[in-house]
Amino acid sequence: MSQFPGKGRVAVLKTTPATVLEDIEQLMRMAGVEQALPHGVTTGLKINISWQTWYPACSTTPWQLEGVILALRKMGYQDLVGIHNDTVVVDTRVGEYNNKHRFVTDKHQVPCLYLYQDQFEWIRYQPRSRPFLVLDKVYPEGVYIPKALIGKNIVHLPTVKTHVFTTITGAMKNAFGGLLHRNRHWTHGVIHETLVDLLVIQQEIHPGIFAVMDGTFAGDGPGPRAMRWHEKDILLASADQVAIDAVSARLQGFDPLRIPFIRIAHELDLGIGDPRQIEIVGYDINQEPPWNFVQEDTFASRGQKMIYHGPLKPFEKILLQSPLVPWSYFASNFYHNVYWYPFVGRKRVEAALQTKWGKLFKEYGDGQVVMPGMEPKTVIQAIIALGGVGLLLGLLGYRRYRRSRH
């Protein structure tokens, strides 16, 4: 049976804006952070940006990031570095400003690594402890990870929320962007097994792993972006990435062992996913009223699931590993940045900014909150695309007209 400090232990606290920074330190100590993370090693803070636009529960909160930095520095972890990845649908450089991460890292003089930049070397990796479940099949030419992450402690900074593909997303999913490069969308059809493979890699390359999860705002519905936000005032921390995700799932109202990535990781002894075997310290979650969160799909995710698991499965390689791929990115960008946020999300953000956590968010940085309208570049792409379609239809119509004349 594999063992690591803090296995099966999850710390949980209720918090307030006035005490959140101190509460994060207490939470981390309760979860055994100093036993989990060796001193004298660079510690990476894996910041989550699920959207370049601020939306409650979507991305790492500024107080979550600041609280972790302050706590680690107080405990003697001086060599800290923020870690960012990009995605095909999120502009990280814009996102770190809009989510106020850059204000926090600059304030506390924490440098950041941007793994999508060309200077970072990606090296082929094969686990020593067990064979891959799926990654070697998805990438038959080799699985490549960023060399810069090897030998660093890692602290994941996810939020409590649902996800269209994995039911919930948390500590285990937070490694997805950092360890895999731009072709990580190839794994979506086997996403649960992929997250387990990535946990195996993490346990081999990082001297210590820890997670601090923010549930001050929590999100349900079609996460990680088009969600309904809820004030839950809760924080979680653990060295056990499986256990913290299981507790988050349980709080949201899901059976952790019915979520495949949690169940598989538990069965492979990579952590504890069975709530009956998890030691919860701090707040007694049994007294928490039921959240009754639900997982829902967006228009874009329904289409993707038809490719991964439905009638379009035979065409998966053509649709996801060919020049047609940018159209799927465009569909997601159009839905979220042209339709959903301007017409649905913006009103929800305005309401969230009136809450205690929304007011705290505004206090960071310059006190402003970027609430964009329709994303111009995506609108332009749509106009060009529609113009191209119109031109094609016009040409076809003209050809038919010419034929009819002859």
C-alpha cells in the first residue's frame, strides 16, 4: 500500500473575507503542509485560469493565492514560483490580470513560469511505478511533460465547481493543463483515465504535492465557465489529491466513487476516494446543508460528447486531430465569449459583485473588474466564417443557375 504524508486527511474550514488569509494558513497547517512539502525545494503554485474573464468559482481566487503565498513564506518556503499554462480557449496573459493573479504575484515578488513559451523544454516521460492506463495509446509517439516541473514541490489551487466532462473538477484536474501540452484535447474521450495517469506522473516527479481548494464561491451546472455561482464560504486543503476531490464531490452532492477518476485512483491506491475512509479535520461537513449541485452541458460540450462517446466517435481523429480542429475551439469561444457571457454571465457577475466575496475581489489591484462585451476577435472570425459560407453557397447557386441555362 503506497503511503505519503497526509494520505486520506482533508482539512476543511468555514471562512469570511475578514479572516480568509489567516484561515488559509490554519487550514494548511491542519492538513500537514510541512510534512507534505519538503523544505529547501522550489515550490510551484499551480494557478488555475479556466477563463480569461473573471467569473465566480471559475478560477483561482486572489485571496486563495495570496493566503497560500503568505502561509508558505511564514513557514520558511522562500523559493516560490507561480505556474501557468495556456489553453486553446483561454488567453492566460489576459486572464492573470482579469482574475487579479498578477497583482498578487507582483505584490509578493513571486515570479511566474508560462509553460506555453518556447524556452521550456518538453521531455518524454514513462512512469517507473506502473504502466500508463491510456496516455501511451493517445500519444503513441511518446508522452511529453515540461522539464521545468520535475523536482519541484507543487501546490494546486483549484476551486469547488462542476465540469461538463468530469462531473467535478478540482486538484487532480488542475494538473491537466500543466503536464500536457496543446494536444491535451486528444485525451478528452478518456479524460478520467488520463487524470489518473497524470497523478501517477506527479507522484513520481514532485518531492511533495499539496492542494488548497477555494469554495468561497462554488459553481454548479455547466462548469467550468457557464455556471450558477453560490456563496459557500468554505476552504479545503490536503496532501491527498484524491481525497480532497472526493470531499469536494461529496459537498456538491455527488457520490465520489461514482466519478470514474476518483474511483480508479482510489482502487489503484493513489489516494483515498472512499468518504468512509477519509479523515476530515476542522469543520464537520455533516452539518453542512445539502448543496444538490448538478452537472449540465453546454451546446458546445454536447457536440464534443457526440465525438468522444456518441455517433461521431468513428470520426474522432478527423475532427480532433486534423485541420478541422480550430472549428471546435471557435465554437467554444463563440458560445462563451460572444453569446453566454454578454447575455447571461454578465448579469450574474454584476450580482456577485454585490456579495461579500465580490466586494473583496474588487479590493484587489486597482479596484476595477473587467466585464467584457462580445469578444471582438471571435465576432470577426464569425463574420469571416459566415461570409465564407455565404460565398460558397452563392458560388454553388450560381453554378446551378448556369447549368440550368444550358
